[in-house]
Amino acid sequence: MDPWLIAPIAAIISIFVGLYFYRYVEKQSSGTERMREISDAIRTGSKAFIKREYTTLAYFVGVIAVLLLIFLPSPIWAAENPLNNVALALSYVFGSAFSALAGYLGLSIATKANAKVAHGAQEGLNRAFPIGFRGGAVMGFSVVGIGLLGISIVYLLTGNPETVLGFSFGASALALFAKAGGGIYTKTADISADLVGKIELDLPEDDPRNPAVIADNVGDNVGDVAGMGADLFDSYVASIVAVMILGAALSLGGSTIYIQIPLVFAGIGIFASIIGSLSIRIGKKGNPGYALNMGTYITCAIFAILTAISTYYLGYDWRIWGAATIGLVAGVIIGVTTDYFTSEDKAPVLKTAVASKSGPAINIITGFSYGLRSIILPLIGIGIAAAVSYKLLEPLGGLTFGVFGIAMAAVGMLSIVGLTVSNDAYGPIVDNAKGVAEQSGLSEEVIAITDELDAAGNTAKAITKGFAIGAAGLTVISLLAAFQEIASRAGHVAVFDIMDPMVLLGALIGVAIPAVFSAMLMLGVGRNAERMIAEIRRQFNEIPGLREGKPGVKPDYARCVDIATVGAIKELMPASVVIIVATLIIGFVGGINALGGFLAGAILSSLLLALLMANAGALWDNAKKLIETGVHGGKGSEAHKAAVVGDTVGDPFKDTAGPSLNTMITVMSLVASLFAALIVQYNLLSLLGLA
């Protein structure tokens, strides 16, 4: 048996593990009729958004598939084998469909698990926690199982890593839209609910009188489950594909060993994640955050051991194992740094909470400053991981082997993505559980348990985003090298020297693009939130008895859900399309060198902005939650109102723009690689004789 077949076998097992967890969660009780009613409303809203979003994206996928069919890998009218165009287009559609399926499966169980966690919390923390985690694990194991199975099928049918690149592009393009759209939706509702409910009317979070409360709960699912799942699906697939393309350049004499290594390591990563997920336990007085983090560390150790064993028995060079292990360690460093800057019991959150007593301006300045400070260690970690993994493999054969080492470090960092996505999807499930508990009138003790679960979820989400950003950084360096390799094969020896004026021009534009992209998404959140805030105020002013909470008086939840849905679909398209169009314009006007500089500038700028936004946003959120436990005046105090303002600033940072950036740079890199051969032949400077 070929060693690489471990990948499809592990993928199928992963899907079955996800189904097992799905059945476990489904069997749990959803509690009272009121709890089921709230959960059903969240599920209905989530499915309505996903249906509308996927319907819109289907048109986009169709248009891009036709363009790929006509133009790539070479214009179909001049192609030696037109079937290559057909294979690439189908691979792209396949990747888009698999990404959508992974998001839908995770969303389906997350919107059922919320009431089940709330009901379990009535029996204690140790009863509620496994329901929340296993609900998230459905998403985690669906993502890796479906992603690795898709790669395996395309590779098995074509044997061509560049066709697998089409699968990765499909996954990435859909992820960009899903993350941007879900992020705009969730933060529209969250900001609107907080600003009117908490600040203007002194209502508790998730108060059933608030017309935006169901839209807020829906947003947690479409943004942090379906959106983040698609995001990590994209990073996971892209990291494997980048190594396969570089491996193809190293595979001489018909050997495919370097193409197969990432598939073997990814398969082993699934087994490590399964074992790690089964090790996560908390006692009656356990700490859910500690349990999630320990599960991550245990999984990392298991992966290192299992890959060492496979390296020995399969005869791989130990330096390849070393590169993957370095990536894993870098991921842990980023996670630990994120944990420090976002945990409720660490200095940055504690000091930001204290600063809230002086008003929202000081809260924002303090949180933003700690967000800036949080960047340095993760960037050093990514840089060291890239440098060491490069130098480790460079003696095997120069630059291409060195970059292959960087790509393997990215695979190492993303190898345990089954567990990290499980931790991430756990967050919105327990957040929704708290909302269900409050809206259905459960006791303060139960709400306190869901609060504790929710705080752990916020930190777990922040750590996951750190992993995703770090892995995206290493992956796009690998994709940049893959782009360089494809361009070289097309007849252009690409050297990205910063003193080359075209490289410098591209780099300067590339540095600016992530900021423009972030601004477009956050302005979209702002515009949509304005519409929803006006609707919330209208309902409180026009529905008699709503503000007082009179029996039988209910807000029009559906109206707010519709505003968030329509606005998110409207706002996500421009920013996402601009990224793809900008990449093609730079390439077809400035040529390969300008495009290489453009990608390099965008990579560095994106890493900085993504880490800042993810960490500052989570820090502001947890500072608010800390005050809500009763310190510095507790709920309703001036410090609390200031912290709510800080949290609303951080919301589009951490859940809209920040996590969309790593998907953005992956999409840009894949577009550049797919069109590299055409750009070599048809860029404007070459046609004018200026290149």
C-alpha cells in the first residue's frame, strides 16, 4: 500500500468520528419548550442566511469555473490537452462544494447544541462542557475529514498537484466570502444589540426584549462556526497543496515521495486530533479553559511522536520531521502569547478593565496598545519557524528544499486543525447556550456556569485564530515559492529583489491592500449596524409594553435577522471581488516581479493587522466580561458601559476583518499561482517591450 493512502483512510475515519459526536449531541435533551423554541429560532435564522449566501456564491463559483475552463492552465483553444482545463475547473467547483459542506455540517449541529448545553448546565459544569466541546468537534472533524478526502480524491484521479491547486482555490474563494459575510452578519447584530440594549436601555446581555438578540445568536453561528470553519478548511488545504507543488519540483526520476509526505503527515495529524479530543475532560470543579488548552498540548505531543515513528519506518529524512515539529512549536508559542493577552486572569485584560473606570477612550487606548504589543512574539515565532525550517532542509538541495521546509512547518502547525477547529466552534455554541439560558429564564447559577464556559470559549477562539494566522503566514510564504516555481516553469526566472522598481511598486501596493480590505469590511459592519440600530429603537418606541417586558409582548426578531442577512450579502461582495481583481490587475499590468512584490507586501501587512485585530478584540471582550462578574462596579456601572464600547470596537476587529485577512492572502497567492503562466505571456510591460 502506498503510504499516502493513510490520508484518505484518516479522512474517512475523521468523518465517522464527526458523525459519532453528532449522534452524541443529538441524543442530549434540549430542555423546556421555551428553550427549544429559542434554539429553533436561531437554527431557522442561521439556515436562512446560509441558504441565501450559498445561493449568491453559487453564481460566483459558476462564473469563475467558466473562466478557468476557458483560460487555465492554458487558453483552451491553444491547449495541448483541453481535458486539463476541464479537470482544473471541476477541481475548483469540487473545492467550493466541499468547503460549503463542511460549514453546513458544523452549523447544523451547533444550532442544536446550544439548548442542550444550557440544559446540561442545570446539572453542573462537568455535564455541560462535553456537550459543547463535542458539538464543536463535529465541525472540527468534518473540516479535516472533508478537506483531506477532497485533496486525496483529486490527486488520485489526476496525479497532478497543480490540478489540486484548483481544489484549494475553490476552498479559499468560498472561505473568503463565508468569513467576510458571516463576520459582517455577526458583528452587525452584536454591536447593535449591545449599543441599544446595554448602553441606552441598561438591558442585560441576551435579554429577550431586545429585538436583535436572536440575530446576535444567529451571527455567532454563521460567523464563528460556518465562517471560521471555512477559513481553517482553506488554510489546511492550501498548506498541503503548497507542499505538494514544491514537492513536485523536487520529485526527480518519477519519484513522488515529496508530493506524498504532506498527505502522510496530515493523515497522522487527524489520528492525533482524535486521540487528543478524547483526552479532554474536566472534573466537577474543573477549568474548561485549562481543559481545552491541555487537549491542544497533548495533541501536539501525540502528533510529534506518531510522525517520528512514521519517519523512521518510512525512511523519510529526519529534517523533514524537524521542520513539521518546528511549525507545531511555533503554533503553540502563538497560542500561549494569545492566551496571555486575552485571558481574564492575566495583566492585559485586568489593566484594560481597570482603565474602563476612566471611560471608553482610556479603555480603547489601553486595549489597542496591548493588542499592538501582542504582535511581536508571534511574528518572531513565525519568522524563526520559517528561518530554522528553511536552514534545516537547505543542505538537501538548496532554495527549493529550503522553502519545502517552510511549507512543512505550515503543515505541522495545521496538522492538529481537527482539534483547534473543535475548540473554536465550541466558543459560539456555549455563547449561544448562555443566550438560551437567559432568554428562557434559567437560574443565576446556571447562567454563571454558561458564563464560565463562554469565557473559556473566547480564549479558545483567540488561540485558534492565532494558529490560523500563523499557519496562513507560513502557508503563503510557501505559496509565494510555489508561484515562483510555476512562473519559472513558464519561462520567467522570478527573483523578487526589493531594489527592483517593479517589485518595490508591487510591495508598496501590497502593503496597503489588507488595510483597504479591512476598512471595506468594517465600514460594511458600520453601515449595516446603523440600519439595525434604527430598527431596534423603532421597535422599542412603537411596540407598547416591549420595554417594560409585559407578558405576551414580543419583539419582531425576524426583522433584525433579515436586516443582518440582506446587509451582509450586499456588503461582502465588493471587498472580496476587489482582492481578486487587484491581484490580476497587478499581474497583467506589472508582470511577475510586480506581482511577487505585491504578494510579499500583502503577506507582511496582513500578518501584523490580523494578529493585532484578533488579540485586541478578544482582550476588549474579556475585559467587559470580567467587569460583568462584579468587579469595578459590575453590570450597569460606568466602567461596564465603557467596556461595552471597547468591546463593540473590538467586535469587527476580531470577528470580521482580522480573521478574514489570512483567507485574503491565501486567495491572492492562489490566484497568482493559477494565472502565473498566462501573466508571463500577456502582461502589459512585456507587450510594450518595457519588461
